[in-house]
Amino acid sequence: MTNETTTAAPIADGPAGSGSPATDFSLALLRELARAGVTDVVVSPGSRSQALALAAVALERAGGTTVHVRLDERTAGFFALGLAVESGRPAAVVTTSGTAVANLHPAVLEAYHSGVPMIVLSADRPDELRGIGSNQTTVQPGLFGPAVAFVRDVQAPTAGGGDVEVDAVRSLAREAVAVAAGHAGQPGPVQLNVAFREPLSAGLRAEDVQGVPDEEVDTDRARRRVHTGLPVAELAPDDEPATVVIAGHDAGEDAERIAWELGAPLLAEVSSGARFGRNLVVAYRDLLREPELGGAVRRAVVLGHPTLSREVPALLQRSDVETVVVRGPGADPYDPARASRPDAATTFVSDVRVTGRTTPAHRAWVGRWVTSSRALLGDGDAGPDLDAKRSGDRAERNRYLRDEVALRRRPVDRTMLVDAVWGATWPHDRLVLGASQLIRVADAHVPGKKLRVHANRGLAGIDGTVSTALGIAAALERTADSVGTTRVLVGDLTFLHDLGAFVTGVEERTHRVQVVVGNDAGGAIFRGLEVAATTPDADMRRMMTTPQHVDVERVVTGLGWEYRRAATWGDLEAVLTDPAQRLVVEVPLAG
């Protein structure tokens, strides 16, 4: 971690100055961040950070940034994370001093482990007020520990001094953006801890605030990159086909290409960005346990961060499997073999280039996986027979009608829920999956489809899922001029854990977000723990599954969102196309 103290050179206090060095410095810093490609600023209200907040909105009016106000810092951090996930560029998140900064820690950790760029602008007391018990003052530089690779403790600006400050601020802003975006290493969060003395801000006249023209915005500088310094691996299809390509979270579309060129089955998690194509194997977890398929694997090429199965790490821990890992943007290299075999020789590369051609044997290898997967999944719950609907036989037509009514009245289980949400989502939409049992059901069941799917899998926590989705929606709607919907699928505990996301100021923009809550009144994911077999049911319920009976309708309507309840398949099918902009759909789960 780079942790340095930067002395802010004096601010020019001329005709264009506001009379407050804090305001003048804040405006200069935000302008330079905008010029370096940071065009989104997320703000939570606070006294010590008022100069940054008011300068941000003044710059927004002048044309140079987009401001998003969130009422608490934890949701602000995850909102900034979502903006960066969708745009590929860091967003700045502004907080006041004290516990406000610490409330960013969950989002900062997720950004670090997922390799998502973020710039924390934390306001602080000046040196003379530190260490003397001053109100709302703690040690903020380095508060996030190793999760932040770049920290600058910027001393309080003072009045007078000329033009040298602009160059210093520009250098500071560009360095912070470059580190966050991953110009020379892994992308992730950075911290600019800025001290301010009173007067903490002053009014800004419109004529004193210059916008940032589009031609001055260096979006390429802010674009997320991954510089690993690792070689590109040249791989050929194996002589005796025994390779699989594993696509974990955020693997990207390259995984599908590599699998095709290698003649290898594609084992792609639902949030990999590669869950499509002719080589896709949906039921990969079951097949990895089968000796004739999983047991025959001798080489695995891994992209992204696999987190949704035990079978994948078990495969990579085998001594007879050669593992090639394409190093992604996360903080830690994916190397499960090292946990059980410290001498394991995983090969890390920056990319894969496939040489040579596949043969009929490779196509047969892939075919066995794909055919076996389809056989395991079957046809699912087949709908009514459409031929019967068109039959000339009245009895057959009546049977069709009875089947259709029965289907529409059927209670919704987890598989039906993920099927419906997956089916309603299209490439112009975005799908965000919470860390609950539902993402695992989706991963085991939904077919291939080229969608943008996100999940906070860096640490796989339930924190901030809806806030992240709102940030994704904000970036999607602005940058793509999209008519798509950002759909969020969460369990009830993940929903309750981020209720702050639903609280926004009345002057903030609204976004096309549909939050689908699979409500089984507790943490279903814990029911599968091994300890459940030897622990009293009452103890598991109270301490692990934590059943709850929250009136979701009253909660969300009280916070200004629309509410729908979908207790049957027919209800769910209808509500997922509801045009409401801010909608929560509660789905009571059967079983």
C-alpha cells in the first residue's frame, strides 16, 4: 500500500476564487478527476465534506460530472461499485469524517477482491485537530488496510499562491485514476483523504464554475485494465481430448471462444459473462463428479473467479490435472490447489492463444458432456401440449385448457423463479444476482443465453446488492441510452440487509429497477450445511436460518416503491413485464 502525505499548495484567491480554500480546492480536484475520466460522483451528506459535495453539484450544473446523492455511506459505496461495474471506470464516493468513512469498508473490500475501480474522497480534520480528542476524528489514512493500494493524506489547502496548485491537483487526480483503473497493476479502490479547515465551504457563483467539455474527458485513462506482467499462453487442442474450460465470475466472453478453439467443454458460472455457445455444459457440477467425464479431465483452463461449486476447486486440487489460470482483475490469484498441495504448479498467464485445430475426437469429447448435461436436466416442467390446443378433438382441447390453468396456478419454487427471471431478461437488460441459494439454483439450471449478469462475488457477501444494482442501472441508462431494465434477484435476507438502498432523496433520478425477492422467510442456504444433520432443528433455525416475518409490502411502499406479489406461475409471468420504474416483486417460495 502506498500511503503518503501530500501538502496542498496554496489555492489562488483571485477573482475566480470563492473565498474558501476548501471550496476552491474541491472544485479543482473534481474538475481534474472529471478530465481524467471520472464522470460520476456519489455523495452522502456531511459537514466536513460540504465543500466537495457543493462543488460536485456546481460542476454538474456547469457540465462536467454527474452527481448521485445517497443518504448513507454504505449504500453510497455499493452504488459507486455498481457504476464502475457497468461503465468500466471508477466513480468517486464522497464522505464526511469519522464513522462515515468506515461505512464504506464493505464496498471497498468487494471492489478490492473483484478488481473494480473506485476512488474514495474522505474529508478529514487538519493536523492540528488530530490526536486531541476532536469530535468526529479518527485515523482515516490507511483505514482500509491492504484493500487500498494507494492512499494520499492531503493536507488542508490554504489561501493565496498562484497557479501552481492546478498542476499539483491535476497530477494527484491523474495518479489516483491510473492506480484505480489498473494502469500498472490490479484495478481497485484508492483513497484521497482530504483535510479541510474552516471556513469549510463558500457559495459558488455559476460564472465562476467552468464545466469540462467532452473533448477534454480522457475516458481511456479511466477505463479498467489488468496489467499482470504475465506471458500469453499458447495452447493447442490436446492429442487425447481431456481439457475443460472453466469460466468463473467476470470471466468474459473470451472463455467461450477459447473453449470452442480448444474443442473443450465450457463450464461457465451464471455470472461469468460466458454462459452461452455450443460447448456450454450447464450441469457441470454433477458431471465433474462422474468418473467417465470429470475423472477423465487432465487439463483445466480457468478464467474469472469460480465461487459457486465445490466440484471446481476439487478438480483443480487433483495432482493429475494441469491447471492454467488466466489472471483476472481480482486481488488474489485463483489457486485452490495450493491449499492442499503447497508445491502445486499452477501456471498463471495473462491470456490464452490457441494454436492448431480440433479433430472429430474433440467434438466427441464435448458432445459427451453436452449430451449428458441435457439428459440430467431433462425437459424441466413441460408446459401444456400446444398440439392439443389446436386439435380438432374437443376432449384434447379441454385437456390443454386444464393443463394451462393448472400451470398458471402452480406455486412458485426456486427453479421456477430463476427460470422466469432468466427468461424475462434480454441482452439490453442487466441481471444482478444476490448471494443466496437462488444464484446456485440458477447456476445449476438456467440454459445458455448471452446476458450481462453481475453478482458481488469478490467476497460473496449479501451486503449492498440492491445498491450495486441501482448503480448499474444509473450507468446503463446514461451511457447506453438503453430502454433495458436492471433486474435484481435476491433472497429475503439479502433484501433486508440492504433496505437503505430503497431510501433516496426526492430530487434524485429514478431508474428502471425491478427487485425480485424470493421469500422463504429465512436463510435457506444454511439448511444445506453438514452440521445441520447433527444439530437440533431449533438451534439451526434460531442461529443460522434466522426466520423472519417482515411485511415486505408495507416496507417498500412506505419507502416510495411499487409492490407486486406473485404467488403463482401466472402471477410471476405477468409481473416480470410490469413497466413500473421502481418495483419490488415478492415471491413466496414453495418448498
